[in-house]
Amino acid sequence: MSTRSVHAKLVDGYQVDVTAGAYSLRVDEPETVAGGTGTGPQPTDYLLTAAASCFAMAIAYSARKRGLALPPLEVNATGTYDGPAFAEIALEVVVDLPDAEIERLIAAGERVCYVTNTLRRGPSVTIHHSSPVA
């Protein structure tokens, strides 16, 4: 089994700087949340971003594999909260293709999209602590 890791460092208030490989990003809460400064999307926005972008890539991969020229494609993700979690995440695929073709691509995308497959399977989440190395 292979793994992926990111590193998150609390900077100030709710601002968190994340390093993912060679890339960096900022996570924050909006100013409407006490302690939030709105300097980056909320963590749940990144979860929806991961689902939408991964599914768009999965459709592009599936189209390329079939030799299909894919017209402009958009994927919208909406999460519906139920307490401190999403009860539902809905993806909307917007593309100008015949229904039968996009349904085949969506089915293929569902098979290869790591993020939506992870969300559907509900992986175990373990949390442990360690002390900083001096």
C-alpha cells in the first residue's frame, strides 16, 4: 500500500499553513467565526474541492482512455451539514455531451475517483500525539 502525507501548522487564530509535497496552501475560517480572518478557504471547502476536482480529473481520464475529445467540463460540489459533519455531498457534472455518453463517463469516473471512493467507503481515522523534537 502506498501513502500520501501533508503537514499542517497552526499559524495564528484558525490560520493553518499546509504543505503538500512542493505546494503550500492556507486554511482559515471566515471572519464571521470568532478567531477566523478569512485568509483562506475553510477545511470543508477543501474537502468539497477535493471531491469536485478529483471527479473532474476522473472523467477526463476516462474520456482520454476512450479516445473521446472532452468539451469544457465543470463539476460543482455541494455539502449539506448535519451537525459537525456533512450528511451529504452532491456532485453536479456540467458538460455538453449526449446523456448516454456522460452517464458512461460518470460511471467510469466513479470507479477511478480516489476522493469520492474514499468518502463512500468511510476510512478509519486514527489520531495520536507526539512531542516536538528538540
